[in-house]
Amino acid sequence: MQSDTIAAIATPPGVGGIGIVRVSGEAAFSIVLPLFRRPGGEQTLPPSHQLTYGRIVNPRSGEVLDEVLVAFMRRPHTYTREDVVEIQGHGGPLVLQRILRLVLEHGARLAQPGEFTLRAFLNGRLDLAQAEAVMDVISARTEAGLQLAMQQLQGRVSARLREARQTVLGVLARIEASIDFPEDDIPTPHADELRPHMLTARRMIDELLAGAEQGRLYRHGLRTVIIGRPNVGKSSLLNALLRSERAIVTPIAGTTRDTVEEVANLRGIPLYLIDTAGITPTDDPVEQIGIQRSRAAAESADLVLLVFDCAEDFTAQDRQVCEELLRLGFGQQDKMTANGRAGRPVILVLNKIDRPRSLPLEQVRRFWPEAPLVMTSTLTGEGLSQLEETIANLVLAGKALQDDSVLVTNLRHQEALRLASQHLQAALATLEQGLPLDFVSIDLQAACHALGEITGETASADLLERIFSEFCIGK
């Protein structure tokens, strides 16, 4: 338990019905109780984990800062496993800041970003993977993302990781016992005894890795750029997918001069849709800036919706867009890759099918012989469901999120799992070569360390600082 007492506003900045000032530490009760006045004048500590009505009063001036509900919560049954006080006042930023300032003047210290959750981790209430899930729960954009974050917060991912780590530790213990205590006549374990346990651990790790890319999509979403020459219906497609009039649409080519980004929910995946300025040669300096931003958006995209106008011929501008996307590495394969970059997919969208078709399909297929193709009309809505289905099948490979799915959603966890799997593979190779077990144990120790970094058993102080610095103050 930490010796000092911390305080912060725990609710988001801005105006709201209720705002909360949170205080945690050994002196939490002794700091807040003298500031809290109940209607009957009682000065005793209220029952734990109950809301009590009263006022926050400056004891020096007698000024009433706010009417509040206060919960005094005794350790260890609190978020931090320390004594915690939560002051629920009116949600205006000024009144909350005044209450916080009064608490700080009476002995508390302003909490650092994520410090409440850091204390929960250090005091054993959460492991590191669960602590990271706190921010995922807060920032979830879809029901599926929230479901996975809650599973991680409840420890389902950690349970799988602990099982794999304990399996490796069991093998390591047998090897090290035979090496460190030869005088006890502990028999040297045979490779046939160790191999099944090592294979089991690697299988558990590889199962988690197999779903990591899907998990990443549910957590981070899919950056999807809508691109094409001017006036092919890119902004209309954005509005249709969002089911709202977000982008300005006119018959005039070049209406969109900047990127427009919005989020849609595609089967639980946050789909970050980015409408771009049409790519075309131009002398207009403003339009040139918009086109540069279109190219930058394409470079950072996970997926491109390449839009053509069905009612017009394949133009030199269409060809220019296709050539630029090929140069950026799009469309080299029809599925997402682990790093989300090389071989990024393209979906061809032939828009305006409500009009007579003039676009020669063979011209498009010269550039994209195997890319998925969908015909749409943003005017009638035809083909939009098929487009959404195509995107979902492309990125999820037909795998829907099940209620019992345990997916790794955190890139840090994914990298640690990959490292652990590599070390286990190296340990198995060393075992097969018949080398001394000392060499096998080196990679087993490294695998254990990598797994321990996920849940926090082997996390360094620098790693903890980096993780919790990304939290908001008050959490």
C-alpha cells in the first residue's frame, strides 16, 4: 500500500448532472471527514459503502462549496484496496475544481494519470492485463469491443496466460531441479517427458495469437479510406454507410477538399470511414492540399474502397488512382495481414448502377484481377448491404465473435505472445538436437518472462510507467 493519499476528479471534463472527486490512501477519511457536514451535525464516520447526504464546507471560512453525496469505503473492498472516498457533487467543472482544491489543501496529493488503477495493480486487485482493460472498457466504440474488454477486465485472458505460463514453469522447475541439486539424485528428465508439456504451452499461446488480429480489429477498428477520382460518389457512399448526411454532396466535381472521418459500426468492428478529395491533376493550391491529404490517408489505411462511376468510361484519372494504390502496396492479396500493411486489400465499388452502365469492367480488372467487386447505388441503396458483407468477410474471414470468444486485443500482448511462442519453438528445437538441458532452460525462462510481462509478474518500472501514463487523471 502507498503511504500518501491521492485525489482527482474522476468524471470526464465538461458539464454534467453529477461529478465525482475521488480520494484514495491512508488519510482519505481523515482528510474528507472534517470537510463534510451532515444535516444533523454528526462528525462520526458514516457506514462503509453507503451514500450519505451533506455539504462540503471550507472549515476555515465556513463557505459551503456544494451539496453532495459522499461514500466512505473501507479497504480492502475498494477499487484500489485502500481507503477510498468518493464525493458526488454537481457536475460543473468549477465546483468540482473547488472541492478538489480543498481536498488537496488538507493533505492529499493530485493523482498522476492512471494512478488509481496503478494502485489497484500494485495492491493485487488487478493484474496488468486487467488494468489495461479498464481503459478499453471506457473507450469501447461497439458492443463487441466492450464485450472483449469486459472479458479481459474479468480475467479471462489472464487465466489463459497463467495456465500457459504455469505449464512452462513446471517444465522449467523439473529441468532446474535436476541441474541445481545433483546431490539429491533427482533424475534428469527425458526429452519425451518434457516435450508434451512444452507443446501444450505453445499450443495455448498460438491459439491466443490466432485470434489476435481479429481482436485488434474489434479494439482499434479498421481505417477504411474511400478513394477515387472526383465526382464518382465518394461522399455519397460515406453518407450511405453512416446512414446520415455527414459529407456535403453536390454534382460539382471537387466539392470535397479535405478528408472527412466518421465511425460506423460493422458487426462490432469500429469502421473508421475516411472520405477523401478526388485525386486529379489540378493547379488549385487548396485542392492540391486536399489531394495530398488523400494520399496520406491512403498510406495509413487498412482497407481501401476504390470507387468508380459506372455511368462513365474508365478515364486517365481512374488509371492514375489505380497506379498510385498499387505503388502503395494495396491489393496484393485478398485478406488482412498480421501487420495490417503489406498486401492491404482493396474493394472495388462500381457506383451509380441506377444509371446506364458505360464503364468497361475489363479496364478495371487489368489493375485488380482478383479484388472483390461490389456494384452500388447510393441513390437507391442497392448493393450497400452487399458492400458491408464484403468488408466483414474480408477482414473477419467469416469468423463471427462468439459469446465465449477469448481474444487478445492489445498489440503489446500480441508481441509478447509472439516472443513467447518463438522462445518455446527454440527450446523445442534445442531439445530435439539433444543439447544439454541448460540450453533448453534459457529459452524457457525467456518465454516465462514474456508471458509475465503481459500480466505484470515480470513487468519493469519503465513498462508500468509507459502503460499507466496513457490513462486519464482520475482513473
